[in-house]
Amino acid sequence: MKIWILISFLFWSSIVTANEHQLPLVSTTISPNTEFVIFGTRHGNRNPDEFLSGIDRSWGQEGSLELTSVGKRQSYGLGTELRKFIGNLTTNNINVSEVKYYSSSANRCQMTLQVAIAGLHPPQAWNDWNTQKFDDWSPIPYTISDPILRMFSVKSCKKSAEVWAPIDNDDLPELENLKNDNAQVLQYLSQETGWNMTGNLGKAADLADNLIQMDFYNTTYPVWLTQPRIDGYDENELKKTIMEFAEIHPRSCAYYYPCRYLMGGLWLDDIINKLNDANSTKNALKVVGYASHTEITLAVMKLMGIEKEEVTTSAGFVIELRRRPNAAIRILNHDPNPIDAHVIYPANLTKELSDVQESDGFIRLSDFIRIVRPESYSDWPKQCDAPSCALDNPNQDFSSPASSSSGLTVVVLTLLAVFTR
């Protein structure tokens, strides 16, 4: 196995800057006054959207974009580290009055959440229902919410296509510059793979995804990568360039404010509401968790003031709330390191939030809400240019002719029923 590549995976899959620090080896400990914890995570490692041909591949049998065995291990590592972090804040056994979990409808997010909360809630005593086959697992309920955690797939959200258009078409200046600066490499890679990367940077991202999997599963690189026929590039330089395109469109959404706001604003509103409810003791929740996607998770992290350019698979954020000596929160990152181990550590925050941080890293809840509330929204149909009835059926395409005719049919039948009584 290419050990050096595996160890540096977290940095290959992001845009690395000179001042980026290595992950700490030990997690931050929870504050003794913490009464409530929220965590959000991107799904674990998943397969590429399209598989590279011409390689001896022993992986990917789950299907495109599905969670892999590495992703399951990453997610379980998150869950076990969260259990160490929260300690006895809530019991190992699931107590639905104290915990609530959310996922997008995507298989990879649901499976990530399932595995993470399996690590967070290993059953004990009365809840250990089948010790012979499932000694460390018990089923745990969760809620699917695409408006909060996968807005780009909500059919009734017409605004989504609008904010994604300049990203999908590589029309943002940053994407155009990246394409122009690497035109020679993209042309070479297009020729070797048969994928049109000069016309769609998403295909370069697919190639990066394939290389990530090849590293994890010890797959031999093709000759065109190990012995590149392009001036000025050896294997390392070519791979480094390819990895700059990893998750390029999702990351661009989080950088591009209209997309960031639409994708993450409702999730931020839900976080604020749950923090307020926990502070006012309106509910007995102790832990809330969410599993989402790159663009959504990175968007909400940026909206809440976390300075971060990428979330790797199974990475995300942790928020802890205390009510004594004052209502305050602490914002943390969590990352895999790189598979089974996971680490929770203080997040780098915007200057506006850093300026109101106390010496122990906590920020008064009132200051946090004052600063980030403008980045959130609650009325998602209004933000999406969707009808208000989309609240009841967010995945109905209200703009389609079928939907319009169906609605008209209901009205006509209703009128007929009234006048024929």
C-alpha cells in the first residue's frame, strides 16, 4: 500500500495551504458544564460517480456514489469518538427523549448516520437484544429531511438550479481560472481516460475520487499516471494537480454565497432553534446529530463562522452548549485520521466570532446568534420560489405539467362535488 499517500489523504483531497496544520492526535475534552451537544457530518468515503476503466479494480461493488467499507469504518470511528467525548451526557442505550438524529435521503448519508450512531450507542443490559449476532448494535430511529440536509435534490426548490447553474457550467471566475491554468493537464487526462474534462471539471473530480479509492484499496496506477507524457510533470506532480479537482463543484457551491446560503441556511436555522430550545429547557434533548453532503455540510460550517475550505469524508462539526455560568457554545471540528481514528478539536473561526470568544473557547449564545442569524432562513419554500404547500410534499415537482394538471383536476372535482349535492 502507498502508505505516504494514505497518511496524507486528508490533505490530498483538499486545497492545501502552507499554513494548514496537522490534525491533533487527541480529541478535546468536553466542558464539565456542557448540557447539550450537536454534531454534523459529511457522509463517509463513497465510490466515484463513474469508475475508471483499464485498471485492475477490486473495489466499487456497492455501486456508484454508495458508501464503501472505508466509509463505514470512518463513520463508526466518528461514533465511538463522540461517545468518548460526551461521556455520560446521555446513556449508551438509545433514549429517544434525549437524542434525535437526521439524515438526507441519500443512501450514503443514511448509512453513515446508522453506523455513526451504532458507535455512539452500543447497547447494554436490557437493550442488548441479540448478543450472539448483534452484541454491539441495536436499531436506532432517525428522521430524513432533504430540505435541511439535501436541498439540491428537493424537486420543488426551483431556486436550486439557478444557484447551481454557474457552478455546473464552470462559469465562476475561480473555476474558469482553474480550468485555464490546467488546460494542458486536463487535455492530457481527457485523452487518456476518455472523459471530457476540458468541458466539465466534474469529470476531473471523478478522476480524483477514483484515485482516492485506488489508494485505499491498494490498486495499481495506470501507466499514464506513473509515467506521464506531459512536460514538467512526474507522477507526484500530476496526482497533486488531479487532487485539486476533488469535490470541485460541491466545494465551489460552499464558496459561492448564493449557493452556500440556499444549501445551508435552513440547517443553520434548525441548529439555532435547537440551541435556543436546549437553553430554555423546552425539551430534554442531550444530543442531536445530522448526516449530509459536502456542499451542505461545508456551507453550514461557513455560515456559522467556521474557517474551513474542505470537509473530507465523515468530517464535520461539533457544538457544545452550556448554561452555566452563562449560556454559551463552543464550536469544534471533527475529522477522520484517516480511517478508524477520529479527532475532535477547536475550529478556526471568523474574526467576528473570535473577537467574542472567551478564554476557554466558548462564545456567548446571544453573541453567536446575533452574528450568524442573518445567514439563516426558516421559510424554505419562499427562498426556493416554491409554493407554500411544498412544505407537505417537498419532492413534488410543482412546475411540471403533470403536477399542474393534477392540481387542476382536484379543483374541478371539488367544484363538481359542491354543485351536484
